[in-house]
Amino acid sequence: MFKKFLVVLVALFGVFTLTSCNRRTYMADGEFIAFKESLNYGAPQITVVKVTIENDEIKSFYIDCLQSTAVKDESNTVTSYAFNAKTKKELRYDYRMHDGGRTMSEEDYKKYLKDNNKLEWFEQAELLEAYFLANGTDLQTDDQGYITNVASVTIVDSDYSLLAKQAVENAKQGKVYSWLAYSEGTSIGIIWAEGTLKSDGTLKTLKLDELQGKMSNGTFSWNAKTKQELKYDYRMHDGGRTMSEEDYKKYLKDNNKLEWFEQADLLANYALKNGVSGLTLDGTKLSSNKPQALAGVSINVNHYIQVLGDLLNTWK
């Protein structure tokens, strides 16, 4: 009887140990990103680091950056910025980070790099990616921010280590993102969808947000708060911009209007339950036959639907 009891205990203990050993470090396999807005010599840019999880282990890192170019008027005054069509990684040798090669053919530029023991940005980023995978996400830098502990890397740590750490943490917490940057005339910003995952790797929550920037006397700056953080202080409706928050809320209610964050929440909640494939657009807005659940949504939604769809398609 004692032996049978011992066998049962061993079996139960074995099952318990197996379950403990199978506990995941990361919420799910897949790609997790972290991104951050900043300025590059006054021009807006977005830096992103992606970590890929496979079989509950880090398989790879990916670093990239989307920069922008100044838009100038006839007097050579900067009036706005336009995000580039390609990222630094996509530009590869066409990025030409080294001054000496900017007028050369690609063949001559490659020879110039080799002869002068230099690497293009994407090559240095790949070295950083390999370093993160092998050694973790800490980097050593000098007083000016230049990376000192990765051989052949001469660039500044422009949030790469910070974002690599955040991407890994997002993988642990199951926080997932899709994003896009836009520059339309003087309107410049970044839009993203943020989701949290269930234990089965599907989406549990979904949120939209946007960070805008503005030009002032030829200088661009990012806003201190996102639209979600601003909430009623965003004041998307002209009629309420000089009111107290209490009066503004009453104004919205009396005029059957919703603030931006309220409309964004309606759209994200609907997409989480129903997807975005059934939503049709009239230009940039929802068409007149929009679902009743979205009756209060009057904002331009084309970019929002894009990032929501990207996230939903990735984490079904």
C-alpha cells in the first residue's frame, strides 16, 4: 500500500515539475517591437527594435529607423518635414552615412568603405543585433553616446539598447504593437495600435493612440502627450477650446459629440470584436453605412483601420 502511495506521489510530483518547467518566459512566439520618436538634427524620426521569439527563446533582434527630410519654401525656409519612403535598413548602401561616398556609384562606395575600414549603417545595425542576441541588451557608450563595446560599430546608441530592452519586456508581458508614421503637409505624427495578449497568444485588449508634432518658426517638436493622454484636453471640437473641462464635457453631451479618445476607443473595441474587413471608407472617413456601434465616430479613420488591421492579422 505504501509503495502504491509512493508511486502516486512520484507521478504527481513529476507532472507538477513538468508543468513548472513548461512555464513560458515570453507570452507567445512571434515578433514584439518597441519604438520611440525623436529628432535627428531637428528632423523627426522613429526608431524601432524588434525581437523575434521562437520556442520561447529569443531568436533574433532587428533594428531600424525611419527618418524625414526637410520641406523648404522658395526662400529656403523649412516649412515642414516629409518622412522618407524607405527606412535606413531598406536604403542599405544608399543611406551613405559616410560623407566621402555620397557622390560615388554604389560599386565605388563599397570599395571606399572597404579601403577605409568603414561600415554602412545597416551593417553596423546588424552587428548590434548579433551583439544583443549573444550578450544581452546593455551597451557601453562614451560621453557623447557613441558605442564603445561592439567592434566596428561607430554610431551613437540612438535608443537602440533602450528599445531592445523594452521589446524583450513587451514579449514577456504580451504587449504588441503596429504603427505607421505620416507627414501630410504640415501635419506630422505617428499612429499605433496597442494590444495585450491572452495566454493562448490571441488579443485580449486593443487600443489606438497617436502622437503629433508641430512646426514653430521653422522648428519641429513632438508634443509632450499623446491624444489618449490628453483625453478631453485635446479639444478636437472648435466650439469647446476656451471652455473649462466641465463645460466642455457638457458641450459634447449637448451636441452629441465625442472627443478623439472616445471615438478611438469605440473603433478599437469594435475591431477587437468584429475585425476591420467589414468597415468601408468614404475617402478617409467611415462611409455612411457604418455600424451602429460606430455611430459617434466622425474622425478620419483610414490610418487607424490600417494599424488595427495589421495587428489583428498578426495576432488572430
